[in-house]
Amino acid sequence: MMKRTQNDKSKLFHFMSFYAMSMLLGMFLFIGCPWIYYAFGFSLESAILMTAATINIHHFMVDGYIWRSKKKKKPVAATT
């Protein structure tokens, strides 16, 4: 974002907006999603546990994909 020609914002603005959006997403995932499960008839405790389990499973799968994709890349030979 900083390298765009139409950028008129400071580094601090970009830094703060990234972390503000991350915080809002985290709040939605860990606070909002359990209430969605709760609206479908689950107890609030079950809804919180299901949300945490879903996020952990997703994280496990994404990490597995990242580590697998790193192993497939061949090292670039140094040119001197």
C-alpha cells in the first residue's frame, strides 16, 4: 500500500488500520460466531467450544498446506 502512487497516508495509518481490521475480525470470530451457533439452538458453552475447534482445525489445515508448499519449492542456486 505504501508504494502506490495515490497513497497519501502515513505508515502509522496503514499499521493501525491493519491491526484494527485484524482485531475486528478476531472479535467477530470469537464473539460473533458463537452467538450465531447459539441462535441455531446450541448452548452458549457448546457454541464457544465449536467456534474454537473450527478455528483450530482451519488453522491446522492452513499450516499443513503452507509447510507442504514450502517443501515442494526447489532451492534457487546462487549465481556468482
